[in-house]
Amino acid sequence: MADTLVIYYSPQQQHIYWTHINEQGEILSQPERSDFNNISTIAKGKHATVLIDSACINIETVNIPGQNKQRQAQAVPFALEEQLATDIDDMHFALGKKTSDQLIPVISIDRSLLEDSLQKFSEAGIFVSVLSADILALPFTENNWSILVDENSCIIKTDHGNGYYCDRDNLSVILPTLLNEKDTPESITYFHKEDDSHAADLIANIDITLSIKTYQSHAIEVFSKNLIDAQQLNILQGEYTPKRQSNLALKPWKSVAALFITLLFVQMISAGIESQQLEEKNQLLTSQIEKQFKRANPTARKFNNMRKRMERKLKQLSNGGSETSPLFLQILSDAAPAFSKNKKVNIRGIIFRSQYVDMDLQAESLQSLEKIKNLLSANRKLKVVMSTSVEKNKTRGRLRLEAQG
């Protein structure tokens, strides 16, 4: 088995870190930072495992009955629809293996982001066999969580196929909440950069056995040694399943053959027929472009400057949610008294999006959720929107909190 090229990719920062490992998982080269223009020679002839920044994906666990993989894949988008701010038609969903408690780990990622990333790797000559979330490349053992912090962010792995992402400065708020809502682990393995003198302050108030481990230059040093869970939840499923490298090697010859046939065809037809066919192709492409543009922008009424408008929208999406805002802490502070008065409501997940906070709640009854809503609505500093659902014996709520005034 050939050596594996391990790549960490952050779409927002437009750079990559890479290293090589052998089949025993041993690192063969020191991690290096690069860009797509300089990595082509390094990647030639190697399979690449790419770990994407968890800030760009959503990771959830869902309960889908049955064992039929195709039906599970069809049901997952609708099971997660209320938890996603983006239209499910614009998302790609990748399913992992069902756990012992019948839950399926699922990664969802924006299709345009996924396709743009794959295009960049393809143009650089990199054959991506596995694309997964960096959070899954942390070690995990029963009753032990893993936490890794870098200069700006933090990832927390709580199970083989599940975890949480937050800004570095919010770890001291998020971690106690998770420990209160989930089964408290016996210990936590805490990774931080060797020269990070402030990392210990982020977990100073956590009363759990800690195992502190450091890395020298980049977190890929940790990820490269713990790829099993990441490789088992490969985002490249369905239409994005990697093609065999042998097929990729034939592509240059196919292009030459197609060009030769095209030249013969051009010589055989008249200028009038050629012009007519080109016009028909142009109309077809225009129709397809407008269809895809309409799919990405359902409210659009005009189709002028479509490329610039899509580039602007993608730029807004890639920049959204990347900045730390004190508004997040303020909203949590305003909402905390309501949750402290009702211990029957558990917070399963929390996401901050520029001006509001989304929470995934679980309660014993609809009355418990209604009580929380009433307590929060009594606070004039908050705008409260809640939707509820009942699945078997579980009552779920989707809560959105927005600061007002």
C-alpha cells in the first residue's frame, strides 16, 4: 500500500497544510503549509485524505429506522431539515455507520463549497480518495472526550461520529454546557500548540481529569495519527464517489480522441449547419445556467450578471459565521436564567450565526418547551421563535434567539 498524503484544508483561509504517513500511520514528513500551486508535484501518484475545517460543515446524529442504505440516504435530509438554515436541496449529506444505539452520524455540507473544493484539488492534480471533517480525526475512547484548540477555534469530539465546533474564546462557555447536558466523561484529552501559554486558562474551571498534550506547528500532527473515524465517514458519497485513478489516467487520451473527431466533423459540415448547431448549444447552455441560478436563488426574477451575483453570494456564505462576536455571549447570558429554572429541557446543540443563536432542544413534554418559551419571551431583550416536534417518545424543539432593542 502506497504512502498516504494527509491534507488539512480551510476554505475560508484558502490555504492547506500537508504531511505524509505510511500504512502504519507513522508521519514521514514534517507538516508544511502550502497552496494549490505548489503541491502538485508532492501529490503525484498518491491517494490523499483531506480533512476540511469543521467550521464549514454540520455534523449530527439521526435515528432512521431500518437497514436499507438507500432509504436512509433519502430520509436523512428531511430529518435534518429543521436544524439547517440552508435549503436541503443545496446541501450534500454523507452517512456514517449506525452506532450501537441505532443512531447514524451525518455530515452535511454546502454543495457549491464541496464542488469548488474538489475542483481546486483536481486542478492541482490531487486524487482525493477521502474527504472528511477534521473533528473526526481526533482520538476517542469510551468515557474520554478529546478537545483541540488553535489560535482561533476549538473542536470537541464526544463520540466516534459526533462532535462540536466553537470559537476559541467561547470554549469556557460551551464546554460546561455540554458537560451538563451529556453523560460526563471520566477524563478529557486536551490538545494545544506547544507555545500557547493561554490554552490552560480556557479549561481552568473544569473539574475533570485532564490529559494535556501539545503539538509543535499545526493540528495536522494530531489528525494524521487518528484517521480511522474520519475515513469511515467519507463525505465523498453518491454522486461525489471518487472514480478509479486508472480512469483519470485515460482522460488525456479521451480528450485527444474527442478533438480529432471534432476536427473531422467540422470539415464535413457546412458553415450554415455549424452556425445553427452552435446557436442551439448556446441556447441550451443558457437555459441550464438559468435553471441552476434559479435553484440557487429561488427569489430571483432577473437573470443578468449571474456570475457576479453568484460569486458575491458565495463570498458572503464563506465569510459568514467566521468572526467571534460578543453578541453570542450576551444572548446566552440573557437566556441562561430561563434554562436554569427548567431542568427538564436539555440543549443538544447550539449554533451562532452573526445575529442570532439556534438551539436544538430535547424535553420530556411539549409543556416543558412551552414553559421555556414563555420565560424567554418575558425577557424584552430577546426575540424568540420556537418550533416543536414529537418523535416516538422524544419531544424536540428548534429555538432561535435574537437580540433586540
